[in-house]
Amino acid sequence: MDKIYLDNAATTPLSEEVIDAMVSVMKVTYGNPSSTHSFGQEAKILIENVRREVAEYLHVSPSEIIFTSCGTESNNMIIKSCVDHLGVERIITSPMEHKCVAETVLDMKKRRGVEVVYLRPDHKGDFDLTKLEEVLKNSEKKTLVSLMHANNEIGNLLDIKKVGEMCRENNALFHSDTVQSMAHMDLDFSQIPVDFASCSAHKFHGPKGSGFAFIRKASGLKGIITGGPQERTLRAGTENVCGIVGLGKALELSLKNMNEYASHIREIKNYTISRIKEEIEGVKFNGRSAEEETSLYTVLSVLLPFKDPMIGLKLDMKGIAISQGSACSSGASKPSMVMLMLLDEEEMQHTTPLRVSFSHLTTKKEIDALIDALKEISEGVKIENTNFEHR
């Protein structure tokens, strides 16, 4: 059975060029980058070369790029340090953030007494930015706004330039979780007034365990991991040299092929939308995931017109890896916070969310196999419901 991978928003397969670059580092450039001898300095040069590459992509200073283990660590560092070191007393965020942001914000509320204000999305998952402006103006407390650029479940894109401008006008700091959009879109932080952003290499065919935080110099942010001078004292600990090199190679390939990859993935996404509409009557799409101009091209959130909490497992048994867009606990499928925000009670009881996420490796043949599997599962659910009604 051929296996099909359609969960690229969760992680992406490593590019062969990335693997080769990392293996070379592990074999040859194994020195500690903090050592002053040639072995260490060779490793240090590799790190600084990647730092410059990332900075050039974002149009920022290399000193504003701090290597971390992932987006989760970056987001934790930024939010906690804003409270602990920059005097933030209020955080404006949304219920649709990734858990690493949502739980860190709640931790700051519990342990530091930070006021938390949530912006509520509309039925499409968008925010009323006039409401954000009102909230920014109604308090003198030092404020951090934390809103993700591209939602990891429904792909909605936030106008981070406009949000950043609002924050600047109201003396608020702005943090954006850019994990899903980094290396998939052109991002110019010399024009986008974001103070902090995050990245995970494994979202664009790089290695797990390697990421970075963008920290604007003027912010004055300090590190929360202490014990050494690494990463401008913002992140102590010996750097993951091969992981950073892998991140750099993955970024290089993504930027070099961005237009080609984006064109292919958009074609695949539009093909998926067309096929699923043809074959499954009553299907809908969550948020703006099916709208090209307002959503990230790698993500499509499908709302199937039948209830099947086991659909992820059924697809996996057919060799198709995909996300339900929900978290599972104690064997029961529970809706994610994003779905709770978007769907009413009736929809929650009679539909099934499914996140299909693509890469440049995804083919139309794989999408055809997905559609065939969904049709088969749909027919099975209809038969089960008919049998139940006649009992």
C-alpha cells in the first residue's frame, strides 16, 4: 500500500539537500562554536552564515535573529520575557492561537497577574481590527499584542503590517507567531512593524529541533534561559550546529523555489477544492481556507457533512496521513478551540473537520486517492446511520 502524506502543517519531510548538509556538519564540523580554537570557530562561522541568510530574508540585522529549538520555545521566550523584563501588564490575543502561545499567556495571567484580553473572531475566523484599536486605546497598561500571522488550522492570514502599525501608534509591543508562514511567503520586517516573531525549520522541509526568534533590537528583550553567553546572551546553551545549518539549507531552497513551489501547491489546493465539491455533496470549508487571497496556500480546512470522530484513524488505515483539526484525549475526539470558535452547536454535532495541508511534493494522484477514501467513508457512515435508524 502506497502511503500518502497530507499533514504538512504539522511537519514536512526533510529535503535530501538538507540531510546532506547536516550529515556533512556532523562528520566534519563538530567543534563547539563557543571554543576559540579552529574547530570551534569553523562551527561558529557556519552559524553566523545562516544568521545572515535569515536576516537578509527578513530584511533585518543579523543580531536580531536568535536561534532556538523551535517556534514553541521562541514564543515562550518572547511572551515570558516581555512580562518579566519589559513590564508588560496586559496581553491582547485571541482564542485561536497555537497552544504554545495560548498556554504561555494563561501562565503569565496565573503567575504574574497579567490582564488578558481576547479578540473574538467572526464566523470566518477574522478579527475586527477596529475592535483591536479600541482595546489598545482603553488602557494605560504596558501592552503586548500576540496574534499569529497564518492560522495553523484554517490558514487565515492576518494583516500583520496593519496590526503592527496600530501597535506602534498606541505604544504597544507586537508579537506574531509566524511559524506557518515563514519561508512560504515574502516577509519584510523592515516594512512590517512587528517586534517579535518565531520560526520552526520543520515547517519548510528542515529539521525538527531547530528554529529562531526574531527580536527587534530596540525592544530590550532579555533571555529566560541562562548559563552562557550564546546567542547574544538571549539563549544560553551550546548551539545545535547541524540543526541550524539544516534550517539554513531548507530556507535557501524554499526561497530559491518559492514561486515554483507556491504555484504548484496552489494548483493542488484548487484541484482538491474542486474534486471534493464534485464528489461530496454538502461539503464546506472552514474560515477562509478556500479563498486564495486571504489564506495560506498550504492549508485547506474541510468541513465534511457527516459526523465521524474516527475519520483520522480510518484514513490512516488506508495509508493517508492527515489531521482532523482536533485534539484527542482519553480516546475521545474533542473539537479544537479554533473549531469551537467557528462552528455552532448544530455543526459540531453533525459534521467532521479535516485539515488537508500540502507541500510541493503533493500530487493530484494523491488527492484523487484521498477523495476516493472520503467517498468510501461517507458511504459507510450513511449505511451505519440507516441501520441505526431501523433498529
